[in-house]
Amino acid sequence: MTDWHRPLLICSAAMAVLALVCLAGLALDERTVLGAPLWLKPFKFAVSNALYGVTWAWLASLLGRGAQRWCLLAAVIMIFDFAIILGQALRGRPSHFNLATPLDTALYLAMGIAVVVLWLGTAALTLRVLRTPIADAARRWALRLGTGISLLGLAMGGLMVLPTAGQRVPGPVIGAHSVGAPDSDPGLALTGWSSTGGDLRVPHFLGMHALQALPLFLLLLTALRLPALLRARLVIIAGAGYLGLLALVTWQALRGQPLLRPDTLTLTALAVLALGLLAAAVTAAATSRRAPRPAASSRPAPAHPAPPARTR
């Protein structure tokens, strides 16, 4: 870990500590903001930032010195963004979509600008991942697909800032997490995702954490000692499946459907996706088993070197 990006590692460690503080707050403090526990949003952002930071700290060690400044920028933005989220929570004010007062508006706009800069920095780092030569095909695809899908997941947060049908522009609140239900409606335990309507935080979360999911999937395949060709094919299939699942939960949320109450159409699409992935994985395993191995030399090497020719 000596060549990992140190500022991002420090940021991730700080976020891990703050997550524990927020967890204690959830247990000890009964105050709420818009019906949700006051400490819930800071807790989720602390955990997400810790995971994001430690993953890119590791990736920076593969990308060379050119990635260092972008990683430093990411660390600064995550701390800045979290400070606003925590500060607004302690004030008893929503940090997102809140334009009720000049201070709320200024903080929300500052967060918005910071997130756009973070996305641009992540895009620059993702391009570096795509251009970095990685000999092992499975690792190459795990990193390329993981960072690419994560960048898409970050961008999907933009769906939440659009005004909903019932909101006036300008108004005290612009944008929402939920679709078809107020943000103040009951949510699922720990995540807070809406249990009465669709929730755009689901695809946002799922997409962002492809950054960890696909490399971890590769670690599992490596631990199972699968052949290199099969590992690469399964990683590509997993990446395609992850992208398909991201599209599915986005479609579900935009239709105002709670994540844990899918209708027949959503379940059918999920079944088709699962069957397609299973068929692709079985085919990959079968074709990898039949793949020709490197041909051995037709003339076996002598067991012992030939004695030198005698000279007169």
C-alpha cells in the first residue's frame, strides 16, 4: 500500500471514523429531517466516500503520476461535500434540493458545483484506466467496466435534480429522490430508499459501486483458480449483467415503483436478464474448456545436453 494515493487513504480513514460517529448518532439521537433520522444521510455518504476513496487510492497506484492531482482533487471535494451534508443535518435542514433560504441555496449550489467537478475528475481518471495497458485480460476488463459503469452511476444523480411535476420554478424545493411519492414518505431501513414509490438513489448507488463490485468479483474468480480465458469472459458477462441491472432498476424507479415491490413486468425483465446471463456463463465455460492449448514441440528436448563433439 506504500504506493497508494496517501491523501485519498487519509480521506477514506477519516470517513470511516465519521461513519462510526454517525452510527452512534443514529442509535442515540432521535431527531429527524424530513421524516428520516438526522444522522442517516451523513452515515451513508461517509460509507460511500470511504469506499470510493480507498478504491481510487489503489487505482492511482496503477495509473502513474498523472493521476495524482485528480485524486487529490477528489479527496478535497469529498471532504467539502460531506462537511455541508453534516452541517445541514446538524441544523435540522435538508442538504439536497433545498432552496428555501439564501444560505440553503448557496450551500446546495456549492455542493452541485463540487459534484460536477468531481465527476469531471473521475471521467479523467476513467480515461486513464481505459488507456493503461494491463496484461491480464480479466483484470483489464474488471477495471475498465467497473470504472466506466461507476462514472455512469455518478451521472445518474443528475436525474434527481430535475424539478418534479408538482414543483414550481423557482421554488423552495427543486428536485427529489422519489418518483410518485414525497421524499418524506417512509423508507427502507438503513438505506432510506422509498418504500411507497420509485427511488432514483437506487440506480445512483448501484452504478457508483460497480467500482468495487467487479474487481471483487474478479478476486472471487481468481480464488476459485479458474482458467485465465474463462475469468476474462465471466468478468465481461458480469459487467454486461451489471449494466443490464442498472438499466432495469432505473426503469423501475422512473415508473414510480418501489424497489422491493416489483410488478410482473419488472420481474419478467429480471428473469430474462438472469437467464441470459446464465446462458452466457454456461457457454463461456463450455467454449473455454474446448479452447485449444498451445501446441507442444513435435521434437522433445533431450533429457541431457549432448556431449561436445570431439575435435582432432
